[in-house]
Amino acid sequence: MKKTAIVTASLATLALSACQSTQETTSVTKPDSDYLWLEEVQGEAPLNWVETQNKKAFSSLKSNAVYQQSYDANLALLNSNDRIAYASQRGDYLYNFWTDKNNQRGLYRRTTLSEYQKDNPTWETVLDIDALAAKDGMSWVYKGMDCLYPDYNHCLVKLSPGGSDAVVVREFNMATKSFVDDGFKLPEAKSSISWRDENSVFVGTDFGAGSLTDSGYPGVVKIWQRGTPLSSAKQVYKADKTSVSASGFVMRDGKNSLDMIYDGTSFYSRAMYILQGDKQVKLPIPKDASLSAFLNGDIFIQLKSSWTVNGSTFKQGSVIFAPVDDVLKGTANYKTLITPTASLAINSVQATKSTLLVTVLDNVKSKVLRFTNDAGQWKSTPVDIDDKGNISVFNTNESTDDFFLNYTSFLKPSTLYKVSGETGKLTQLKAQKSQFNSDDLVTHQYWATSKDGTKVPYFAIMKKDIELNGKNPTLLYGYGGFEVSLKPSYSALQGKNWLEKGGVYVLSNIRGGGEFGPSWHQAALKKNRHKAYEDFEAIAMDLIDRKITSPDHLGIQGGSNGGLLMGAAFTRRPDLYNAVVCQVPLLDMKRYTKLLAGASWAAEYGDPDNAEMWEYIKTYSPFHNLDAKADYPKVFFTTSTKDDRVHPGHARKMVAKMQDLGHDVYYYENTEGGHAGAADNKQRADMYALIYSYLWQQLK
């Protein structure tokens, strides 16, 4: 066994030092600047290095019998026609993007509601991405379609070359199912574009010098008229370079529409303006508040901090509302729609024709509250559905009170319902078939105690007859940032590759996430980042104390900000884990603000160019805390050459430095896929086959 000391002590008595390896290894210490060459994303030398690393990982992980079994099962599941074809309702049609064995890059297609309700609906193809990619000689990845209300015939299609965030935009006509030759078009960039009306759009893109923010996103908003060159578009707003991004959009409630400007002054602050002719009228609301909905002339605002206004104080996390005209005048008499509690957090607010649908989390369990206005008073009724899983609401619009609702849990496949706005009755539209055997599995919610005494919840899915002997292969997943809530969900890949075979899966709800509202997130911001890491370690130790697993059999996984969590986890406490899957990660926290979109995350982590802030950040920055003498698990890093959000240089440099210090690791960089790591089902099947091959190799 790798771990020579099995950690079974309580939190108070747990040994704090990592086990030291007795094996002699060659260690070479280099200055951090010696790894900068790996930041040249498409450079010949870095790509040659990537190819060498990939081959090394493949030679080991693909030779494992688990790999081929996993790949075949993954591809079958990803291409299965038993999946629910989720659809967006626009006018008379339901639109769906679909990939399968014969359509690797996907079909954009549509059908009617009556047809959709059938077991095997007939679909009409609108746009074939594989055919378009072949015609254009491009590796297109579909990134979305924005269509103009109310007829939805004028659409803006976003296509990414290889899966990057930067996209090409082309206007598409739904009636003719063809691109508009002289329509709106944008070259590849991280653009922001949305319909203003049939003949004009709000556009932000790379207009040249000074038009982008320090984060690499549009900072200039223009109105672009149909039939005119982009160069003639009229500028209506310019953000400061230090903002994250700026954009324009139209907000509607069915009767009224507002031309809006959004300036993301940081990741968690914003300034919002309403355009009134040539005037920009700023909404006088807190900079960290967000607009949740617009209905019958009222705007609904969710607070991230407590706010005292016009003699009234409103609690952090509350949703409040007032007529937009009064808000603009500064005379608004705000009222409260809903206030959070210690256990209940407001997750989302969506408007229908006359109601509001508020999705909440109560101890990380979903509920949907339907608010109706009765003689000027908002009253709520819960939607009648099981609250032990994850509930999501979609297909809400200004023309009806009907909506769609999806329910899923760790062990129950998704079920899709249509909810009557008049009666509240649920009509089942689709039910996904079980894709793995869950009859002998059970879900538990446990609570661990973090270092500062905070109770932190987590879900654990395992066999009903599990033997608590500390030997169960266990995978602990975490994120803990950006107010993202991790909720129960059904994963066929996880079920087939892990749970069916006796693995335990654990989903952590650590601070930094949004599971208990803004305060849960803010508790791990900037100089409190270590709180998220302490929460994660507390869950790992709780699993060990319960004898569900032990360090020899405990693996961890996370991506993006979760990849940073993984890096911090194994450099802080290498004695706790025997496998680490670190995906599209941030790792060099000294240079993160200088790489791609990194500057936009300074509100989360702090600015490393500030000397005082760096003194704190360097205490956990994984790249800077590597130790030649530490006994690290054999980490598996994955990233993508096409990731233009989190720079692949983070993972590349970490791996190169670890190897120089004498540590053995696995590294896989997909040449496509962007921040998602894979561009099609074959690539996804391959990536997860490599991951599960690695996990079973390390943890069984």
C-alpha cells in the first residue's frame, strides 16, 4: 500500500504531517521562470512536450483492462437514444440539440409539443453541425443559438472552432433553415451579441485597441444596424479596463421592454443602466445585487448583502421588488418576495406570464415555490414533487404560465414534466430509463465538522450492505467557489463505471459554493480561501473516521476552480489521498490574473500583484507549495489545448515542475474540447475511460 500510516484518528488528534517516502528519487530545483515556455499554447516545443506526456499516460492507463471496458460502456451510454431530448420552447416549436453515434458534432432540430409527447417523436433537422463542419473544413463545436422574440425566426448561431470560448457568430433564418448571406456576422472572438429588434443588435467584440477589458472580454457596447458594416455601429457604452465585461440586452415582461446595459465591474459587482434615448440611467441598487426578474412593470432584485434603503432594511439573500419607474427615481418602496433562513437559500427566480417560480435549496435539497399575485399580495405554494433530489425549472416565457420541470437524484434518472400554470398539475413528458443498476445502492447525507467548528454537509452514495472496514474505493468530488451549488444528479457514466462496481461516490458542499446562499460563498473568499480547503479535508477525515474508506482507498476529483481545490488538497495533506483527478485546473496563483480570463477572478481569490495578498495566496498556491520530499499520490492532470478560459499552462507547468522534483504523475491534454475538456462523445468516452482506469488502478 502507498500510505504507510492509515489515518483513523478524530479531527482533534489527526496527525498533521505527511508520510515521507523512503524511496530515493532524483530532484532538480529550477526557478519558476524556467517553466514559462509551457505557456505558449500552440508552440512547437510545448506541443511536443504534450505529445510525450500523453503517450506516457496512454501506455499505462490504456493497457489496463478497465480502460477498454469503460470506453465501450461510456460511448454506448453517451450515444444512447434512451436519453431525454431536452428541448427549448420557442413559439410553436420545441428545439433540441442532439448528438449520437452518427452525429458526433450534433443536430439542431425541432418538433411540436404534441409530437414531443410521443415516445418516438418525429424531428425536423434545422442545422447539421457535422455537415457544416465538413463543408467549411472546420472542427465546429455548437455553442448556442439566440433567437428573436416573439416569432424566433431571426437567430444568431455561435460556433466554436474546437470547443474554445471564442466563437464565430452567423445569422440564421429559421423559416428557410439557412444562413443569411448578408446578415449579422462576427469573426472568432469572445463576443457578446444579442437582439435589440429585427434590424439591430447589441454587440460587444474585439473592435481593436482599447475595446477589451483586462480579462479579455468586450468592454465596449455598440448598437449595430442591419445592412451596415460593423465599423459603423454606434457606441453606447464603454467600461473601464478593470471591469470583467460589458454587454447590452433587452429585458421583457410581455408588455414592456427595457434596453439594458450591464457592466460587470468585477465578478461579483455590476453597474446596470437603462437606455432612454441617448441617456443612460443607472439603476440605484447595490453593486453586488442582481436582477432576478421583470414582471408587470416590477423589477425583482436578489441581494448578496443586507441593504438599508428608504428606511427599510432587507436581509442578505432576500428577493425584493418595486416598480421600475420608482426605482429609477430613487423613490422605490421595496417589498420582500422571499427571505432566506439558516438552512434555506434562494437558487433562482424565473418569471412566467403572471407568476414567479423560485427554486430554493433547503439543506441542499431542492424545492420550487410558485408565487401568484392575489390582490397585490404575493403568495407561494410549493410545487408538489419529491424534494430529495434536484429540481430545475425551464421553458418559462412571457406568453404562458405553463413551464417545464426536471427532477433527478443520484439514483433516479431524470423525469421531465410539464406543469400547468392554471392548476399546478404535473404531466410527465419523458422519463429516462435506468442506465445502471441502483437497486442495491443508497444515498446518505452526512455532516462533517470543519476546523473552525462549522458543520459541512456532504452526500455519500454506496452499496446498502457496505462493510465499514476502511477498504472501500471512494471518490470525493469538490468545487467550493463562485457561489456554485453542487446538487444531486444522475450520472450514467459514474453509475456504470464506479457505483455498480462497488465504489463509493461523495459530493461535498463546502464553503465557497452557494448551497446556503451568499454568506456560504463569501465565507471562503480571498483571505478566507483556506476555509474551503479545511472543509474538504474535514469531509475526507469524516469518511475515514466512519471507516467508509481510508487514505489508501480515497480519491478526489475536481475541475477548474475544483482543479485548484485538488492542487491545494494534495499539497496540503498528501497523506489523506491515494488518487487525485485534477481537471482544467488553476494552479499557478501568482500568474493566474495574467493568463486568459484570469483577471476576472480577482474578486474570488484576490490580486497576487498586491504584496499583502500574495503573502496569503502563496500559502496555498499549488505550484508554489510543491515539495521534493513530500510523498504525493500519483496525480492525474487533464486539460485542453483549446481551453481559452483556464490556461493549459497551469497544468503543464505543474506537471513539469513535479517531474523535476522527482514526482511521478499522469498528464493528458486533449487538443480539442475547450474548458469542457472534450468536443464530442468519442472524446468524452475516452477521457472518462482514462479517468476510471486511473481510479481503479490507484484505489482498489
